[in-house]
Amino acid sequence: MTIHAYSQLYLNKISRSVGTMLHNAVLEFGMDGTDFLNRFIQSEVAEQIESGNPKYIAGKSGMELFLEVFEKTTGEKHHSPVIENYERSDVYWVGWILTHYQWYSGHSFKSILDTIPYNELLGLYGTLHETDIQKSYEVFDTHFANNESKLKTIRKQCNLTQEALANKSGVSLNTIRAYERKSKDINKAQFDIIMKLANTLKCNASDLLE
């Protein structure tokens, strides 16, 4: 069962803001969607939303998110007129559904985009944007099931359960679960955790990195 980082009461607000942020970046200012979402992650704005920082999930508009991402990743101030746009475009939907699925699943924005890239999400708009949101969750879950983490693949090859790996390696069960579902980035794991897992699974540390 996923433990959500913030109350569902804030989900509509932040999903609209992220949708507006992406719409503005791509359709108002002509930025590439894939590049901008990479900037969204690099700027750590995505991480602030994932962690449920009230300043972000309740306090920032889509334009404010856009400006923060732009300024943090370019080092420049954006001088175009600031107009809040609420148009429900296909690009808006990508930001909106990304935020909903991140909240629902606990996966990081990065792991979602690594599994279902921006252009693929855009392609799903036609079939999913008018369906019940649960259908979108099921489609995304299927993508993740078909793209399991390297840690999970190697663990299964060793015929170990998550619990057994935790007991043998000394790495907590919650940490292993988070790395396997990609809600935590194993590439940023502490060196000793990677080595404990690699030694237990009898593989190279690099084999576990995504």
C-alpha cells in the first residue's frame, strides 16, 4: 500500500499547477517538453512536490513553477509577460496526469518519465484523457510491471524475497521496496547500501544502477 506524501485535498491544486507549468513551457514559450521536464527534475522542484512541501503543493501557481524551473536551470530571469494560462491542452494533460500518478503510485517523477517518456505520454492523451483516471493508473502500472528495476530482476534471479534480501543484506525492507518501485533513486543511494546489496546478490554494484 502506497503511503502518500500529502493529502488528496491538495492533489487537484498541484496537478493543475504542473499541467499549467508544462503547457506554458511548451505551447506559450516554445520549449521542448522532454527537455523542460528534465529541467523540472534537475531544479528539484519535482522533489519538493514529491515530498509534499506545502509551499509548492498549495502555494505556487503553474506560472510560478515554470519561472522557478527556468531560472534555476538557466541562471537567467524570464522576461516574457507572465500570463496564467488554464487551457486544457494535451500538453497540460501530460503534466496533470503525471502529478496524479506520482501521488497515487509513490514513484518519482524521474522514474515515471524514464518508464513512460514525455512523447509517449502525449500519445496516450487521445485514448485516456476522457476515461476514468483509474484507467490511466492501470495503463501506467502495466508499463512499470514491464519495466522492473534492475534490483528486482537480480533479486528474483537469486530466488530471494524482499524480506530475505533485507535480512541477509542488513538494508531495510522499506528501502529495498522503494528502490524496486523506483520511488527512490538507487543511483543516489549511499555507497555502503549499494555494496551490501551487491555483496548479498553476488553482483557488481554497477549492475544495480539504472
